[in-house]
Amino acid sequence: MSTSLSYGFYVSSNTTVEIMYRAKETYHLTVNNGTGSGNYKERQTVSITANSGDFSHWTYSNLYSIGDTTSSTTTVKLGRSDGVVTANYNMREITIVINTGTSTYNVIDGNSINIDSGTAPNTYEFDHWVVTSGDATIANAYLSLTRVTAHTQDSTIEALYKPIPNFTVTMQDGYVWDGSNWVTSATLLRNATNAIKMKPAPTGKQFLQWEVYENGVLQTDANDILEPLAEQTTLRNLLRNITIKATYYTPDPTVTYTLSIERKDGTIEQNNYAVGTNIPIYASTPNTGYEFYKWIGDVAYITGGIYYEDSAVLMPARNIQIEETYVPEGYIPKYDITMYNNYGKVCYETEEENPETHEIEIVEHWVSSWSFEEGSIVKIKAEGWGNEYEFNFWKAYERLLDQNGQELPTIIDDTTASQTTLTVPPTNVTVEPNIGLKATKPVIVNGGGTNANYYAGARADIYFGYDNSSNDVHYQFLRWTTGSNSEVQVQDLELYDGGMFSVTTPGTAVAPQYIKMTNPVKTIEVTATYKTLYRLSLTNGTIDTTSTTKEYYESGTTVAISADPAPNGMRFQYWTGDTTRVTNIYDPTTTVTTTTGTTTLTAIYSTDTERNNIGYTTSSLKTSNTVSNSNITMISGSIEVGTIITDSNGHIYSITATNSSESTIYRLTKITQGGNVYG
């Protein structure tokens, strides 16, 4: 006939009406950005709560009903399908301005995002980040890849860049490649290794070598050109303004210049050679206890290496002089090892006497720069970065070449270890420890804790976020389960201080379970399952199972209650308060079905005289749920809950609630006329 809970119809003969019932079905509720997800009966009242943050409103689909959509804690009911409800937040707009464009991200206050300065403008390099508006904070403003955290305001963060230092290369009788053309002068960026080549040699002349000048002064020990004797070669790392000159000579044996060699005893040997002659040179036999060190003087024309006793000179079109030098046997030259940033340290050692034991001990000193003997092995380490960062690798800042222009092998023993050793090369060198942000993934706690991103090994707090401080609602924790987005099963989580995570321990904000983020990092999502319990409170009565006047129950729980024994001379009359879910308000031993929110009941007693509350009204109450107290004429007793009245149609009513002006009534009778039943 109908699926409605109430239905009216006419009958003209005996009629049997059968009421059919079905079991309520179970469906799944998904709560995004909040707690309360689970399987529930259709139309079961479910409490949901948004995660912490600047909450805005709930959006939803496939629900039977929802309470206050602007409250972070509300209630919902499922219909006959799965439902979804999502907590929305007043997000913070974080605008990132970099060279390649502007991006805006919506971030919950307290959460962080990674930012990258990207590609710098041409001829520029990253300098630092600056917050141009708002109150966002930057983890490390001087790292191109870092993290920014949103707070209470929309914010704009801008990457600032600075020009890469540049230097001018001026060519004489030669060209330098500026990236597009061969030119005679170019302004190039620091560390440039552009190609250079000679102009065609004048008629009758041949290329001799390249000469380097700074401020008009010939640099006889210059190291600015990779191969000084090659007609076409490249710059080494450009670090100053220089003039490079291609020199030529005329193959004429009759035109000679003087090569002077100063020996160890101060004598000078002089010989004349034609330009372009490749002249072997030999160092003297060292004195006892000494050894040859290197050639000095006009060494730009030495072709065989300045550190070799037997070398060679390519004679230029001018007089030159070189000198042999010696050092005590075992002498080793020193070179500077300098750290590029404050994260790097290099160690030198000293022998010091222990003031207590008077023994000689080796003491380490970690500094940012020190001079070491060539070939020695020294310790280096990277340290001092924040917990969110990690060491990546070591790199040498310069292009490492030996005195003969040959590429040096790696000087760092293990470039991936934050503490390792370095073999000192035959040149000063700057070493950089590269530091970057650690990879992170989120720890999502549905039902407590704080959602955030964590790096490997970091400590995250897990605790059940609903306490029982409220007098009206209590929460009964059941267990932790694995969230749908988790890459780790909840039972496999490790505690920060050792041991395994307990799925049955709720934890608190003061005493949480501290878990350790996995290595490598993985998304972790845990969900608290729990019961929401609502207060049942009795006055002049007790709860049968506990003999107490107050307990907490899930919505929909049927609880047996009993009124206290009546005082002398009185009898129980009825229950008052939240009586709509009481089975029989006139029964001192009855049951009440709890609902969402508190249920408060009071047992009322009266004398026999007081119980005879009978009255009538001359009005028809057939279509009314209330009656004005002024329209009731009392035969005996007074107007109160339980008072019996009749109306002009002969219907009998019971007053179920009353105040100073009107009473709520419930009709107890029906009228049959002509075989028809009228409600």
C-alpha cells in the first residue's frame, strides 16, 4: 500500500493490515580532512570532526542529512548509499615568484611546501629568498631549494638573483669565442672556459705561444690558458681581467735572443738562440741534503713542466731568464684547502701535551681553511645543517689541473660521505659540501595528532585527539587502523625510541606514541576507530546496570532505568525531561533509547490527591498539538505533565509538557462513526 511510516485509508469491511519491516543496511561514510569515516547503518547519526586548521565549511554528496555545515564538528546521516563529506578550510595563498614565472599554492596554516628558485636569468645566479608580504617563514633563505611554511596571512615569497661576476678578455693577434662569434674582446662570466685562437701568422712568421698580461704586466707564471703553446686552445677558469697575446717569430737563425739560467751557486749561464728554438734545460746536481724543487722566472716559456729537473724552453723573441731552486730533501710544498660555505670544515692536527698525563697527544682542529702539504691526506666533514636538510655530495669548486695542464683525478676519497678524506693537489682548491632538503612524505592522523610532512628518521606524534573533558560527550577509543593512502601497515610502524607501534594504545597530546618516519620515506596514514558516547543523566533515578545516575552511551542504545523509591506518603507519577525516547513515562521501571546529545530525565512523585489532575476545554482539539492553559477548566488538581483533559468532541488528551501559557497534548482516543475510523 505504502512505504510511508504513517498512512490513512477508508475501510468498509473487516480488513487486515500487515506491517513489513526490513533490516537497516550498512554503507560507508568517507570523511575527507577529518575524522568519522567508517561503516554505518542508514540514517544512523554519526558525529564528524574536521582536522585542525582554519575551518570554513563542509561539502558533501549522497547523504540523507547533515547538521550545521559551518561547524567543524557536526552530525550526518547516510541514506541508502555510500556518502562522502569533505572539510574545507580558509586556505592561505602562498605566491612564489621566480625568474620563470609566478605560482600560487593554497596551503593550510601550519603546513609547508617545497620551493625551488629554478633557472636564474641569463648571466645571473640565485642569491636568496625574501618574504615580500605576509607572515610565511622560510626554512633557509639562502638555499635555492628550501621549504616555506604558511601561517595566518596570505604571503608572497620572491627569489632574488645576483649577477654572476664577469671579466674582460682582450686579445692581441688572436680571437676569443664570445658564444656567437670570434671577437678580439669579450666580457665573459666567471669560470669561463671559452676557446681562443691566433690570427693568421704574419708572412714569414710562425706562432710561438700565448702570453698573458694583467694591467699591462706580463704574467710569467700565468695559469689562465689550458695549453699556452697551442695555436687554438681554451681558457681555464676565468677569474680576472686579462689581455692575451699571440706571439710569433721569424724562423731566422741569424736573429737570436739570450736565455739566462741562474744556477744554485749564483752563477748565470747565458746562451743565444733563434726564436722558436726548443731548448733542453737541465738542473744542476743538488747539494747534499737538498733536492730540486722547480724552475722560477720566465716560466711561461717552459714547455716541459716547471717541476721537472729536465725540461725545455721555447725561445721567444726576447731575452728571458729562469732560475733553478732547491729545497731540503723531503720538503713538500703547501696549498690551501678552503671550504666554500659554513657547512664544511677541514682538519689539521697538532701535537700537544696533556696537562694531566704529560703525554703528547694528537689534537684535531676543524677550521674553514688551512694550508697542507701537497699529497697529504686530510680529513674533511660537513656539519651544521638543520634537521630538515641533508648532505648530498662534495665537489671541488675549481677545475683541477696540474702544473702541466693535465686534468687531475678526483681528490676526494668518497664524494657521497659527509665525513671523508681529501688528497691535497698541487694547487689551492676550494671544496663545497652540497646541502639540500631531505625528501619528505606526510604522516596523516585521522582522529588526532597533527598532519605534517616528515623526513626519514623524523619523530611524528600519534595520539587520539578526542578527550573526555566534556560533560556531555565522551569518546571511547577502539584501535588504530591503516588509512587508505598509507604505504605502511599500521602494525609495521616503528617507535622513535625502539619497539613497535601499539594499535590499541590511544596516546594523548601530552603522552603520544612517537613513531619514526620510514627510510626511505613513505606516506603514513593511521585512522582512529572509536565510539561516540552521549550522557544519560537521571534525577531521582538510577541506571539499572550500573546503579549510577550518570553514564555515557552510543546513540540508539536502549537503557533500563528505575525511579528511586517514592518518599513517604507519595507515589511515582511520571518521568519528565527528554521523554520522547522513553518507552513509558508513567512506568517507574522503563527503558530509554539514547540519541545524539544529552538525555536528561527526572522522576516526579506526588500524593494521591495531587495525582487527580482532571480538566476539560470547550474547544475542539482534534487538529491541535497544543492548548492554551487559559482554555482549560480544571475539575481537580492542577495543570501539569500527566493532567487528563477532554475537548468538545469527546477526545481524551494527556498533557506531555507545559509552561506558564500553554500545554503540549497527546490524544489518547479515536472516534468510530459509520464504520469508519477517524484519527
